[in-house]
Amino acid sequence: MRQRVSIVRIENCEIDKAVRDAVEMAGGLSNLVSRDSKVVVKPNLARLAPSGSGVVTDARVTEAVTKLMLDLNPASLVIAEGTAVGYDDGALSTEHVFDMSGTRAVAQMMGVPCVNLNIDKPVAVEVAQPRSMDRILVAKTILESDVVVSVPVLKTHIRTNATISLKNMYGVLPGAEKRAGHMLGINNSLIDLISVVRPSYTVIDGLVGMEGLWRSPEDARIMQLIVAGSDALATDLVGCALMGLDPGSVFYLSELTSRENEVRGLADIDVVGESIDAHAQRFRPAFDAFMERYGDVRVARGPFFCGGCVAELVTAIRYVHDAGYGERMKGLSIVVGAPEEFEVSGKVAVVGECSETYEGYGPMAPGCPPAEDDVVTALCEACDADPSLVLSLRDENRCSMWESTQDLIGR
Ligand code: SF4
């Protein structure tokens, strides 16, 4: 099925005009929103950062999208978000993020409520063909809406390689459910979530993107674009191309594009307005920036290397190192993504099913994606470290995160 995605360059700081033009060029909204519609505008406010930084959706873009929706006189309209709830890095206050991002100020100006999805009522939804979550708790505000407009930013991501419109939906999990999704493996959990809640429309804030680990302002990439379309997978594929990222390295995009009735790639998308080539940049992947901290560990990557293994590798490397095994990790080689060649020397761990031809070279974490505990165990065995110590320290850390942040996530 062909999809249309528009790319509009923002001229003279006229964000309102760029958003209107982009939506119009992508086919408009009149078929989507009626006077009976309950509409949710869902920016990406996962982090505590100011508008314009590229880390969160620029409040001016949220404002422009919300105004467009108000023009259509829907029955109700809210701006909703539930900010980051990691299982190993605590939780943030969504209320604080609404303030710092400038979102609350523009919402108040338009008379639109801001809804904190982390403390919204959780409603259980069955997943027809689950990968990791057979039942997902989703915020009631989202399930009771007719239209969810995703307004993400263009960013690399430490656990999924890219976060654009579909990953932005992770915010609709009420707080503790985000933590559960992380623990069960964020890539599979995200695919389960997308199977029950998908954006009705996407307007990407492409003013400023974020590469690497989102250090601000060093990792900011000026783009000055608005991207719009009704199919979130199509807008995500265009977004990846604008960031210079291979969608094959993003596990959930790879999975979706392999399915029938989905766009398979850019060849199935009519890009209107500006061309991708005129604006594509090469964002530095988050994993590359992360591995700079572990210069004594070598990662031998192959062509299948993707976010499914990245998510579990980053936490496993960190846990083993932080358990006091930094010295023993020196000289460790990790084989992942089925490299065509690999020069064997010293300590080797093999991660992920696609590298199974290297199974005999060292301890292996099977699975696609592999389970975090198995990756920790493989790395420990390769370094002569104690996996039970690493895993027990990890669990202690998680418990203390739970204790210290549960007031922010409703339960
Ligand atoms: S096993 Fe290979 S394809 Fe599967 S998640 Fe890991 S790198 Fe990706």
C-alpha cells in the first residue's frame, strides 16, 4: 500500500505555516477529525529539557498542531504525555516536564488541558499475537480517544537506535507499565504496544534533531523541517532517512516492514515537498557514543546488527562493569549481528541468534532479540565474572529505583 509523507522546510521561523503546509500536502485532516472526535496530541516529552533543545518536542510545534486540531472543532482535545520511566534510571516528573518544555504554557494559552499519562487510569488490552506482553496496560485517555496525533522529534536512541513516531507511543503506557515493558525487553514490548495503539497521524518536529546520547547542545542537529503523514511507519522511515539511519538497524521498523499490508520501504512512499536527499544528515548512532566509555571492549558487528541486541547489550555492559568487573572486561570482544569475518583473540562473547555460527567461539546469548539475563551471563562467563553477583546487584538497584520513584508513576 502506498503512503504519502510531506517534508516542508521552515522559512523565516514560520512554524505555524510549515505545519499547516505539511499537513495539507500530506492529504489534510478533514477525513480524520470530526465534531464528535476526541483528540489527543501526543508530543515527545520523555526527558527534562527545554523547548528548542531537540531533546523534547518544541512547544511551538505542539502549539501549531493543537491549533490545527482546534480549527476542526473536535468534541474534546487534550495534550498528553507520560514521561520516561526507566527500570535502571528512575522516573521523571511528567508535571515538571510539562512546565520545563513550555508545553503547559502553550496549552494554557489555548485552553487545552495537559494530561499526565503516567498516573492516568490503566486499562488492560489483550495482545493478539504477543511477543513479550500478552496483556498491556494502556492509559485510559488514549483508549477513549478517537484520534491520537503523534508529534515526535527526530532522535537516535540508546535502546532502539531510533525514536520517532511509533516509539513516541511508549509514553501512553502508564508509569509502572513502562518499567514492565523495559524489563521484558523494550523492542518486543514496543511491537506489542504498536499492535494495540498506533498514531492516527504524525507531525514530526524536525526543527532540531538529536544524535548520540542527546548531550545538549553538542549533539543537536539543526534541520528546520516539518514532516507529516497519516501512516506512522511511513513517517518513521522518512525520518530515519533524514537522520541517515538504516531502518534495518531499528528492530521494530524491520519487523513491521516485513509484514503484509505495511509499507516495505521508501519505494512505497510518495515523498512530497522537499526531497530527502536535500536534507539528509548522518546522525551519530547512540550505541557508538555509548561504547566510547568502554574503549577496552571491542564489538565485532555484522550486517544484521540492530536495536534488538543493542537494548540488552548496553544494560549488560553497564551492569557487568558497574559490578566491579571493569578490569576483567578489558580485551573482551562481543560478536553481534553476524559479521562476515571476525579475528578471534582473547575473551569472546557471542550475542544474538543471527551470530549463531560463532557459537563455538565463546559463551553465547541466544534469541532474537536475546534476553538481558542471558547477555549478562554470556559477558560474565567470557570475562570470568560472577553472573549471579551482577544480576543480584542489578535487582537491588531496580528495587531502590522503584522505592525512590514510585510516587511519580502512580503505583
Ligand atoms: S539477533 Fe541479530 S537480528 Fe536479532 S536482534 Fe540481535 S542483531 Fe538484531
